[in-house]
Amino acid sequence: MVNNTIAIDAMGGDNSPKSVIAGLAISSVRNPGVEYIVYGDEKKLAPLLKNRVNLKKIVKVVHVEDWIRANEKASKSLRRAKTTSMGMAIEAVANGEAGAIVSAGNSGALLAMSIFGLRKLSGISRPALAAVMPTISGEIVALDLGANIDCSSQNLFDFSIMGVVFAKNVLGKPNPRLAFLNVGEEENKGNTIVQEAASLMQNSHFSNYYAGYVEGDKIISGDFDIVICDGFSGNIMLKTAEGTAKLCYAYLKKIFSSSVLGKISFAIGRSCFLGLRKKMDPRKHNGAVLLGLNGIVVKSHGGADSIGFAHAVDLATDMSKRNYNELIKKELNRINIS
């Protein structure tokens, strides 16, 4: 059964709760029929909701005075799970009040509290952090991006199952192409773990989706829809991509503002350049998902503004509506039967 309620940690992130409430206002327009349980300090939330008449109708505020700090250790946060906005939002998913949680708070705390509070799906060896990234011709989902530094071949195979289900049902790709991140495209390249994971894919009923290995410079080619890697490599890949996007934007800004000719060129091609900036806007791809748990957990970037947070809420809403976890369970059952 689809749960159209999303739990929101309103106190996590650099710009909370202002960007959180403004983001909900944006997402709610794009996703009619969705309701929100917002956990946070009611004294801070009430003024932000006061003039948002339509949003107030679909928001239930649960007053929580305590929240997880940005630099707080995960071990400490676990001890305070029942009294914090993040922990109580996770609990709402665990007890079925909400279908997903969105938080811009402390990443380590969110991972630890979610794994402890929601538990792994039966048949999944480890949960994985996944995110949607832009390519030349569309989008890919990449995982793991930091939840698991060291991985076994079985872990990578489990990530592949979750990635295929995500690509098919969230990205809308009926026949997604999956590749393992590697140091070369040849079959004999890479370490034993990656080669064993590739063998598991080739000998499973997911073999039709397997497209081989991919090197870092080919991820954006558009030739693949899913990239699988360990959390160490994945996190470096993601942060490098984010840094490169910022570098390109900085170069373009410098070129078009450093001289009269540059300013004239920008004026002539303004619509094209604005379109390029829109495509490169990282806020459109804000929201990493912790896959493999008994509940949907979306991590928004800590510095996200209202537009970025809205996209994270959109992602959580989409996955909840599509019953993502039930689809993973069906794939796991197929594996156990075969």
C-alpha cells in the first residue's frame, strides 16, 4: 500500500528550518495529494508556515526541541534518537506513519540512525547510498557513494539489484545498462572483488542489464544508466564531479564578466547560457537515497536552499509513490526462487 505522507526533519542543515519549509511549499505544488509530518521547534516553524495557507493544510507539526548538530558523532546521535527531530522522523517511517523521510542534517548520524531504526531489507547484505547524476544524454544512478568504504562482491551485486530497480522505476528506464566502475574496460582489469561481482551479474537473471566496466571519464558519456562501485571510490567520484561542475561554472562566469567583449557575447547568447546554467545546476540533483532499508531515506545536501530541498522531497515522494521497497523485495524473491 502506498503511503503518501513524508516525514521531514526540519532542523537539519545549514539553512533550516527556513529552506525546509520553503522547499516543502515548492514540492507540494508539484506533488498534489502528499502530506507532511514536520519535526522541529514549533516556535521557529509557526512563523514560516503562517502565510503559507495551502501548505498549512497538509502539514502536521510535531514539536521537538532537540536536534542533531552538524558535527555530532554518530554514536552520540544514536543515544538521542528518540528525542531528536531526525530520530523521530525516522521512527515515523519505521512505524508506518510516513512512507519516507527527508533530512538535510548530519550525514553520519542519518546513516547510523536509519540503519539502526529501519533495519536492512531481508536479502540485502548492506544498504547503499545512491544519487542521480547528469550525463550527456540524460541521467544515471550511482551507488554506493559513501555508506560502505570496503565492499565484497556480494555487496556490489546487491547494489546492482537496487540500482536496476531504481533506474527502471524512478528514472523510467525500462532496459537500464549497468556497469561497474573500474580502472579499465577490459575483462581482465580491476581487482578480484569487481571481477567476481561482474561474474555474479553475468550468471544471474540480471545479465541482460549488464554492460561491462566503465572508467571514470566515461561515466558522463550517456552509454550507461547505472554505475556500481564501493563507497570509497563512489564518494571520490561524486565529489570530483561536483567540484568539476563548480570549476566550469567559475570559468564561464570569469570569461563573460572579465571584459567588454565577454559581456557582449553573454548578452547575445544569454538564453543559451542561462539554459546551460540551468542544466548544470546541482540543486536539480540534490538528494542521495539510502537504499536497502525497510523504509525510504533521502539525504539532502546540508547547504541546500529551498529549490534543492524541494528536489530531495520530490525524490522521496516519487520513490514512496512507486513502492520502491516492495519492488526490491520482488526482485530478491525472484533470485531466491531461481
